[in-house]
Amino acid sequence: MTIADIKTILSSVQGFENAVAFRAFPEKQTPPLPFIVFADTGVRAFHADNVNYYVCPTYTIELHERVRDPATELLVEAKLTSNGLTFDRIINYDSAEKCWTVSYDIITKGE
């Protein structure tokens, strides 16, 4: 799964058609909350005998919300699940930005 594939999946979440960016939005072009940013964070490799048999790219997806909205979070989670992506979820409050960040760590299927 590529960066473009991830962006397509996230942009298809209802209400986020123009509110998804890889790493960050261009300066002074950040949409109002809620929005989603995502980044590739590495790979998980299945290896033995000094050979990588299968490599799976990993990503972190961040949903930024002014107020936590379980319905919006469920939309994102349903879209990930319907595309065969499993995730771990971490929730934090950013006091400097005064918003919630719901992070999803995913491991994709390798090519």
C-alpha cells in the first residue's frame, strides 16, 4: 500500500475530502478542525536466515479535533477496517493547540 493509497482511503471518509494531508498542510493552508494528517513511519519486516521475506510499511494517522467526537472517530475507524487495515489507537490532548489528537498506528500489507 502506497502513500497515495492511504490518502485516497482517508480522503474518502465523509467530511474529509479536502482535509487530509501527508505529514502537514502547506503553511497558512490548514483547514479548520477536524482534519487528518498522516506519515509513513517505517517498516515491519518478517525475516529469517538473514533474509527479509516480507516487508510491511507502517503509518501513523492523526485525527485532530477541537472536541472529541466519537462519531467522527468511528467513521475513520470504519474506513480503515473496511480497507483491511488494523490499527492501534492512542488519544492525547495538545494543550498548546487546544485540540485532541486521535492517533492510529497501522501496518499495511507489503507489496
